[in-house]
Amino acid sequence: MLSLRAMRILAEDRGPRPAGDRRPAGTVLAGILALAVMVTGPGAGANPPPPPEPYLAPPGPAAPAEADPTLLPATAPVVHKPRSFTIAATGDLLIHSPIVRRARTPDGWDFTPMFSSVAPILRAADLAVCHVETPMSLDNQDLSTFPLFSVPNQLADAIAYAGYDTCSLASNHSLDSGMRGVTGTVEALDRAGVAHTGMARSPEQRATLNLLEVNGATVAHLSYTYGLNTGALRAEDTYLANIIDEETILAEAGRARAAGADFILLSLHWGTEFRRMPDRYQTDLGPRLLSSPDVDLIIGHHAHVVQPVDRIGGEYVAYGLGNFLSNQSPQWGARKPGTQDGVILRLTVTEDPATGRWSVTSISHTPTRVNRATFEIVDALYPRDGHNPAEMARSASDTAEALAALGTEVRPVPGLSPHPAQWLSDLLGG
């Protein structure tokens, strides 16, 4: 995709340039008076003194009248910039019944209007990464939602429309509709041309690495979940969904590195639902995985609220990106504030020319919020007409605070001051 990142990067405040040196007016006047004394003072009109002896340069080779063009470089020296690419990652796609009803059309389902506001941001990234929490129906028969999901497979068309390149599929709902859900999800994304990882129809597909070529780099995308609502898989069915196991993850990451992966992105479905801060399981496992030379970035899901980003040993773990599309809201209960909030986490990954290693060198975010009247995913900083600006401002402020709760700076796009509470106060007029 063509990069439009310049549309969203914060402008640097360089301050006023220093003024140039200016001589005081008195100095200029003194010079004029001195010149007048030389011209009109005593001795004016007398014979001028003899000219000084001409300066003779020391003997040496004469300079050529004209440079020989054959001795000049044909072009200016080439400065090679380090190679880089950008990632846009988002939270849970959790398709509840009201969303399915809203997407209904006379001849099927169309979820694309829900992504129309954020699609330009996702398409601008070199690699856009989604997380599908609800399996899709193979034939759109026997549809169901919470607690066991099987949603229309046209969701895959909306995912492609939004600009996603790859999706993580491992979640606690992966086997809600059994093998039919696995097959329906994988085939729908294949048809839409979107890569995927975390669910598989066969052991052979499970063994196939999800490798993507991005701006000259090879990126591996892995996906695992803490468990399944339908219970543990039988030994012969473990290929259907990837369950978090530290040894297995590191072996898979090592296999990806050996296969030529320059950068390895790990999606993890983990944590405690509706909890703003990561739990002990996350804060224990995340750093251990990042300490491996074969894991470069962790993106988390499942909590349904935005959780902090942490920088550990120069690498990043985003513990949870909240809901990108769902029907959850505080109306579900007092323990669910922030469930309409989400985020597009945007990262730049750059190669070190000296070592050949790729790492995250820049991180920023766009806060989002679901409008439950239409289920449009709204850019909370630049909402279209019809969205409550105060609601969007509070959502953006909450998201900024959540991301930075562990002290890691995740700079916002233009319009948000370093302190979100101050920005909210300014936006709302004090």
C-alpha cells in the first residue's frame, strides 16, 4: 500500500529561527563619517599616494582554465536510507447480533460501511493486522452469536476492503462452531485474499508458516490463544487452533527465523477481560517471550479494553488493543467501561544496516470508538458529522492514558497534547 503516514505524523515545534546579525545604526553612521573625513578633510585634492607594489603569488602550477569533465563524478554520492516498513494493528472484531442485523442487505450482509472511516488509515500502512475473534460460517446457515459464534462470511470481504493484509484467528471462540467454523473462516479469508494464522483445517496447513513480504522484508505472523470456551482439544485435533505454550511458540518463532523471517510478530489472545492493566500471566509471559531473539513484537487481544504498551529490552509488547468492532458498551454493566474504545497502533520497523536486524523504531496511535447507532468505527480525533465531539474527546483521552499507563510513550497523531487530560480540557473549552 502507498504510505500516507505524513498525513498523521506530529509536526515538530522547531521554534523561531534566530535572527541574523545586524550592525547597530551607530556603527554604520561612524563608518560614513570616517569616509567623509578621508574625502573632504585636510589634504583633500592633493596628489594621491603612489599605488602599492603589486602582490606576486609564489611560483606554482597554473590552475587549469576549465575543469576536465572526465575527472568529475557523474552524479552526486548516493546516500542509502535504512530500509523500513509500517504496521497498523487493531483489536478484537467481535461480531454480536446487532452488528449482524445492521449489516443485513436484501441479498446478504455488508459490513464495509462500518470500516469506511478507518479504512484510509489501515490502507496507508505497509502491513495492516487484524484480529478475528468470531468464526465465520461456511455457508451462512445456522448463524449464531454470543455465547457461541458463527457469523456471516461476508465479514472477510469487509476485512479486505478495510485494507488488512493478515489476521490472527486464535481466540477463546475459535472452535465455537467446530470444524465448520474453522473451515468457513479460513476459506472466507482465502477468498478475500487476506493472509491468516492461528486456525487451520489440517496438520499440513498448521505447519505452514504465515510469511509476508513487506517492503523488502520478510515478516512472520504467529497467533495463539490462552484456551477455548469449548474445552481442551483432543490430541488429534490440536492443529485446529493454536494454544499458548511457551516452548511451542519459541520453536515456531525459531522455525520462522530459519525460514528467512526478518521480523516476527506474535499475536496473543490473553489477559483478564475488562481489566485495564495487564494481569500477572501477561507480565510474566510477555517479557520472557520478548527476551528470545526470535520474537520482535507482541500484540495482545481479549481484554476488550485498551491496555498499556510496554518497552522491554528495546522491544514492545502491546498488552491489549481493546475492541475494534463490537456491541459491548457500559450499558452491558458497570464493569464494562471503555469497551467501545479501540485503537489503531501504528509502528515503524527499521533495519539496522550494521547488523541486519529489524526493530520497532517509532510507535504512535489513532484512538477509535464504535458508534453503536450505526456500528461505524470512528476515528475519535477526527469524527465525521453526526458524532458527539465530547464523547469522542473523552474516548481519545482515555485511550491515550491507558496506552501510557506503564510509562511507555505512545505518541498520538496531530491534535493531542502530551497530557491527554489537558487536551480534553482545551477541546471542551476548559
